[in-house]
Amino acid sequence: MNKRISRSVLEDNHKRLIDQYKANLSDVCAIQSILNDEILSHVVQELALSDADHTWAKEWISDTATIFRFLRHHGFVRSLALEAIYTALIWRLNALRLFALPSALLHCLPPPICDPLGRPLVFLQLSELLTCEQTMMDGLLISLERLNIHLRSLNTLHDEFVNREVTLQCVFVIDLEGLSVQSVNLKILTWLMKEVVPRYPGMLGAVFFLNYSWTYAITWSIMKSLLPKSAVAKVFFPSREELLRYCSASALPSTMHSSDYGGALSPLHLIEDPLNSHEQKNHASVASREWCMPAPSTGLPETLHRQPSSVTIPPRSSLNPFFGYPSVASFSRPHTVQQGRRRKRDLLLTLSVLWWKRWGTRVIILLYFLIVVGLARKRVRRVARWMLGVALPSGSTLLAMT
């Protein structure tokens, strides 16, 4: 287990990240131009987006830091980054539905509190995630989306102040207090790597696990084999004293639940959380899509109204990865085939549609040609019969005279 926080390593990684951002800013702007001028207009027509959805998508595309993280995640290859951004955009429009329920999974310290490299500090009590699996997935997605919006707001300040450095990542402080090894769910880890990371890439600058014990060593050795080396290098298991030396007491809460962090700030639950602030809930990225479709009056509290957690994609839509089969884009698993719908007749219909798209025009031209030839032959026969009918009487008279 990598216990000690290596400040020099974190500083080198952060400097490399900022240098990459500056060096590839022109590519990021070029990708944004393609997204706005070509891809977004196609998506608007394909999905028949409302003005609110169009604005919401355009706002997400305009976030330079988000586009850079996608580009960096795909090795600074434009084509791969564009494909990933397009896929994430379709998922956001089809499946991501934010609602007014406050998220208690993540707690971010308000600015100007940050780590020594200027990155926001985000706290997570891991034992709180031991709830319904689907509820936990939905809650994490909501929290990450709100965190993404918070990073965007910090970068708005960067645009206003020239000397302020752009904020590209944050630091997670995860408390393992009250968590048993038996409760660790490797399925959740797999879901995070396959479903979440491709849609929110490169947001974590470092992860500090607190209140760990030797029993987690075996679990961590298994998890390391599932994670890429770049992710493993960001994970640390510091003691409370090491965390205080790195962040200083002025940037840490005094307590979090039953854990004593030794910080000079108030207990975590008394510190303002920008992820659950009034401004966050009323942010255009969240509210514009939610309030444009008012919830029906059913007597439920307003906070319990939400958009459907899944959206059905038409079988033969170009956005359907299972072309020909009815699929569902859910909140945490964007594309799945409807249960029991992989039928032979769906396969035959799909092949027929593909065949017609490939050869339909030629078939229509051939049928039109055959019809024209058939009509022409009928007309020729009628003319020939008429001419023979006129010529035969005169010919028979001549024969009689001879």
C-alpha cells in the first residue's frame, strides 16, 4: 500500500497537467468548433431537442476543461476524443436527468479552501454508500455532475482573473471508518471504471484513504490489478498527521462523523457545501431541463418529482447501438436491450431494413424501368395490330384481282 503522500510527485503531475492543457488548448478549441458547427446541429435534428436541451448541451460543450479532459483521456487523439464526447453527449441527453433531491454522498469544501495545488477538497464517508446498489449509482452520478458544474464555476473565476490558474481536477478524501472488507463490492468498482470514468474522465488528481487497517491490504492488491497504473499512482493511504502536513489544519474540518481529522475548521456537516448550495440547484445546467417540464400535481412533495430514470430508444434510430432491437437508456447503464427482445423476427426485420437501405434505390429504379418497358411493349403491340388490321383488307383485294 502506498501510504505516504509524495508531495513532489503530486506537484510534478499537476505541473505536467497544466502544461498539457496550455499546449493542447488550440486542439480543444478546434474540437469545440466541430461540436458546435457540425455535431450539435445533427443531434438537435436527430433527437428533436427543445431550446432548453440545446442550451444545456451547448453549455456543456463550451466547458474547455471538460473537453480537455476527454482529449487527454484519449491520448490527445482528436478523432477518439470526438467519438467519446459525442457518445457522452447522447447519453447526457437521453439518460442523465438531474433532480432537486440534495446529494449527501459527496461534500466539497467551499472556495478558497483547497489543497496546496489549488484543487478543491471533496470528502466521502464510504460507509454511507452501503445502501441500495441502484440508489448509490444514481447518487454518485448526480454528485459527479454537480462536482463538474462546480469546477466549471471555478474556471469562470479563472476567466475573470488572469493570474488565476485553471482548475482541472479535485482531491478526494475518503473515510473508511465503519466499512468492513466484506462489504466491498467489486461490481461497483467495475461499474465505475466502465460506465462513469468514460463520461467523467480525469477529474481526480489524488485520492486519500483515511482510517484504513491491514485488513484492506488484500482488497487493495486485488483492486490494483483492475485499475490502470496512472490511477494507482494517485491513490494514497496517509495517516492523520501526514494529511495535516500536506493540507494544513486551515484546510481540513475538525471532525467528520466519528472521525477526528484535527483540522481548524468546523465539523464537516457544519461547513457549506457548494455541491448542495442554492446556486448549484438553480444552475442553468440543472434547472433548465427540469423546470421546462413541470411535475404533475399528485400531492407529493416537490423534491420527490423527477424525470423518468430510463428512456426508450427507437429500434432503428442511428443513436441506438443495438440497431433493430428496442433498447433502453437508463440513468446509470445508458444502453441495454429490453428484456426478452432479442427475437428472430427482430433480426430478420433488421437485416431487411439494412438490405433495403443498401439496395432500395436500385430496386425502385429497376421496377420503374420494368414498368416502362412493359407499357412500351403493350403500346407497340397495339400499334402493330392496328397497322396489320388496316393493311390486310387491301392485301386481300389485290390477291382476288390476280
